[in-house]
Amino acid sequence: MAETLRHLRFPLPASHGRRYPEPPHPYRNDFQRDRDRVVHARAFRRLENKTQVFAPGLSDHFRNRLTHTIEVAQVGRTVAAALEIDEDLTEALALGHDIGHPPFAHAGEAELDRQMRRFGDHFDHNRHALRIVEQFEQRYAMFPGLNLTFEAREGLVKHSKDLVPGEDPQLAEYLPGLRPPVEAQLIDLSDEIAYNTADLDDAHGAGIVPLEEIRSRHQHFGELFETTEMRFPGAAERVKFHQTLRELFDFLVSGLIEGTAVAAREAKLRNHEDVRSHDVRVAGFSPAAEAANRSLKEFLHAQVYSSEALLAARKRSGQMVAALFQHYLEHPGHMPAPHRAKLDSEPAHRVICDYIAGMTDPFLERTYWKHVD
Ligand code: MG
């Protein structure tokens, strides 16, 4: 049995709790309830109709943002279980990590941010996730939002990076300058493993990158593929691709478990408080997995994300978001009543941004055709 991080597990009794105190549940602990609240949120269900990287149409098998989220949760739980840290907190954070994503993947996010900067503001999907779970979800009679624990909200805010003190006064309560619990730190890298391997799979499936290209340009994949060929010479090429991709996936997950355990040992971290006050995040890959992950990223940037097919789709998505944003600036009355009502207390660009960010891809398309074209 490999070494565990049981001593660094975030202890539930140390939780800063919920904004609105609630009585305990008879058989679900607070992090389990956080997980369940995320799964039952409307914003969670909308992930099914939000693009991850490849828009539906070319294939029925591409990941969308919901299936991607399930893959991240699966990696996160595996890693948390192997390290004997809190699986429930990890799972809640993994399931919520993309809940604030706008339509049209990164093209949508970049365009919303560009629009907001015209008004000296900005858009960030982690900040938006916080607004969803604190305000926009209206499911409980006793409080606005989902009333998640502090650690779940902190994990959403610090999903991809830590907060610098003074960076954002509105986020001052989320312990700027301190690291989040190890459970939260693992989400970002679980996310990377899930999307890098999935994007390679989807790009190969879509015919954007031929197998030969992957074999020759990604050293670790190439080596694993050679072994696969020796072991299963008669297997179909497609099966050999998947066999190899699975092994690469396993290598990265194992590397994350090992790298995190080694870093914790070397830093002599004793408990969850040491995790917080340590000067860098303890979650990380082993050197070999780090190299394989980095070269996979570089490969995807060079061969997939900048491919003609994706660039064209991204450009069109950005134009649609920009046009719809402009339309609502000129005709704020075209937004539905609950959004119009917010115009009394918030600037129009913020109300419009929140409305568009919540849309699914097909809803944005329909709305665009209705109002703009
Ligand atoms: Mg993600």
C-alpha cells in the first residue's frame, strides 16, 4: 500500500460551516449534502447543453460539460480514496467545478470577459460559480442559493488559482494568501487529466489528429503504444488507441497520487492547517507525469485547439455572444422579467452578463436568431 495523506484530510468538525446555520441531517454529513445540492442545482443540469471543447454535430460521442464533470469527479474520488482524504468534499468540488461556465466553452468565456471590460468589469467562471451557488439558485425557502459550506465555496473560488491578499475585496472572506484544503487542490489537476485525455480522444475520434501524429509527437503515448502493439498485435487500431489512452490516463492519475504524497512528505506537513499555511500547493504530479501532462497540453494546443474546425466554431460563438450582449444593452426590456427586475439595483452590463452566462449553447443560439438575426 502506497503512503496516504490521512493526516492531511480536512476534518469536517473544523469546517467554517454554512452562511445560514442548519440543523444536521440524520445520515448525511455536511460535505455529502454539499455534493447533493450541487447535483440537484439547475445550473448543474445545464452543463449537459454546454460545449466542453467540441460542439455536438460532428459526433454523438463528444464530451459535453456534464460528462466532462463526471469524469473529473471520477478522477477526484479515485485520488482522494487512494490518499485517504475526504472523498465527499472532493466529489462535491469536482461536480461543481465548472458550474459557472458560460455557453460555448472558452470562446464564450473570453467574449463575455471582453464585453465586461468595456465597462471596467470582468467575467470569470469561478466568480460566476460563486454567484450561482450564493444567489441565483432559488430552491430553499430559508435562504438564497444553496448555502454550501465555506470549504465548498472556497474550493470553487480557488478552483484554478489561489487568492492574493487584496486582489478582490469581495472575496476577502475566502482566506486570501492561504492554500485551500488538499481536497480542493486536487480538483484542478484532476480536471487537467480528465480534459487532456478526453480532448485527445475526441480529437482522434473526430479525425482532427491521426494516430501517427500522436504517436510521433507525444513521446510517452508513442512508447505506450509500442508496448500495446507488442502485447496485442492482432487488435484493431482503434482498440489499440483506446488501450494506450487508458494507460496514459492511469499513468497521470498515479503520478498525481504519488507526486502529492511525496510533496507532502518532503514539506513535512503534519495536518490540514499546515496544508493551508504552506507557501505553495502540495497537490502535484510526479516529475514523469508532469512531463507527460505538459507535452500532452502542448500537443493539444498545437494540433487540436488551433485547428481550422475549432477556430471557425470559436469565432462564430464569440460573434454571437457579442451580438446578443449588444442587443440587450440596446433593448434591456427584451430580457425575461426576473432579469429585468435586477436592473433597478445592478448595472445593465452585469445583469446582461449574468443572464447570458447562464444560457446553454442551444438556448443562446435560439435567442440569437430571435433577437439579432
Ligand atoms: Mg473542467
